Amino acid sequence: MNAAPAHGTLSAPLVVEFPFTRSLGPVQSAFLTGLRERTVLGVRTADGRTLVPPAEYDPDTAAELRDLVEVGRTGTVTTWAWNSAPRRGQPLRHPFAWALVRLDGADTALLHALDVPGGPAQVRTGMRVRIRWAEERSGAITDIACFEPAADAADDSTRPAARPHSGAFADPVHGIVAEARLDYTYTPGRAQTRYLEALARHRTLGERCPGCRKVYVPPRGACPTCGVPTAEQVEVGPAGTVTTFCVVNIKAKGLDIEVPYVYAHIALDGAGLALHGRIAGIPYDQVRMGLRVEPVWTEGGRHPDHYRPTGEPDAAPETYQELL
């Protein structure tokens, strides 16, 4: 983190990322495989509406939907918003519009990027657009690179009806990797700034509530129970007690720790609630509630790398039962 002299607190860019693999049912499989083949599929409901993107169940009746239809590659903008500063991972690197586009033959709109070189003055509700396909397609929504103006497209009032489609394609897509990522700047505030600066000196600071007297670690600046500021700083630990724990058997991407390993809630001595940390220096199947542990710091580390057993006798359950 970098100091911000104007107010004495810290700030840093923070990324929360969790890509996961999901399987596709017959409807979503057909839709994404169709995009790979430059074909846009929707699904027809019992009352005759065509949903694009297709849903597996009717949003009004919850009835299962399987009647696939092919819709057009041109459509009409129903509403839009200008994105003047595209962020990492968005469809285009230059300014563009996010638009809801009702494709010809569809009764619902698809959200995607609209590339309009002339800027927001050239975008309007009701304008006609067409799909710009990606050069390389794999069976994902990004197979539509974006939409672009289509002045030569027929008027929306003459749009063709959707055509039945079997949904059958060679080598269908059965699963996708869904990227989930959040980038933001984190400013911890005065209380956590003091906490982080103390950690860099291998000390752990909490703050005591003047009402209930609970010591919060990490501090929050105010007691969530009493609703009053917590200005009194209290050094806790460094040792503590494992109150509860879990064994991790799935290796995380980018984390150089061999499985299985243990993450635990640890009540540092003097703290009024437990924080979490990794337990090492002991076989994973010997970690237990009540185990006494201490922090292990790596050279230059700004927080404990892990906690290890102190060799003390286990803490009695009544000493930590209120911290579970």
C-alpha cells in the first residue's frame, strides 16, 4: 500500500478474481455453439414470445423451454449508455456504447457493446445495428465482437419472424470458464491504516469499544454492536488460539501452497473476535480447536505468512467458546 499524505491513510489497487468452470444445458449449449457458427438462437415461449438470449425456463410461468428458433443478425437499439472510459476486459478499448439490442425476430433485448466511431451524438434509441463477428470464435458471448450501425438494414417494422432451428451443431460447446473479476481501489481508513502499519512492525493492534469493551482485530473504527467510535488502541497477541478451522483440498490458481492445508479462525490473546490465517508447521490432520499458535513472519513481509504451534497445552474450550 502507498501512503496518502493528505489524510494519513493508505490506499492500494485491489483485485478480487474467481474464474470458475460451469456446465451448459441443451439451450445454452446450442446458443453459444450457434454464436461460434455465426448463428443467433433464441427460445420460444408457450405464448409465442422469442427470448434472446434464450432462457431454459419461462421467466413468467417457470415452464421448461426447449423450442429453439433462429433470429436475425440485425436489430434495433432499445436503450443505451455511453462508456467514455473502457476498463480492462471490456469488449472495446476505445469509447463505446453499452446497448440493449432487440434482434430481428426477438421479443427481448441482448446487452452488448455498440461501436460508434462518431461518438455518443451518433447513438439513438431506435437506430438499426448489426452484429460484428469476432475473427476467432470459440462458443462464447465474445464471439459477437460488438454491434455496429447498419443504416442499410430494413426498418424494424419489417423485421422477419424467427425461424425454427434444431439446435444441432457439430462439436457442441458443453462448458465455459466464467471470468469473475473486480478491480477497485481500497482505502482502509484511519483505524485499519494504523493496524496495517503496526503489522509491518510485527505488532498487532486492535481497538477497544468504550461500551461493550470488546477489542476488534482488525479494527473497524467503530463498534458494530454499540455504534460508537473505537479510539483506544490495544496491542494483542502475538500468540492465539485456533477456534475453528477448515482443511483446503483444492489448489487455488496462483497460490504456491501444496494441498491439503489448513485455514483457521485464530483468537489472538486479548482480542474480542477471531481473525483468519493459515496454519503450518504441523500435519494438517493434527490441527484442532484449542491449538495454541503464534505468527511466522517472512523477511520483508507486511503480515504473518502463517501461524505455527507454540508448544503450549491446548486452551480450554471455555476460554474461546464465545469467539466461535
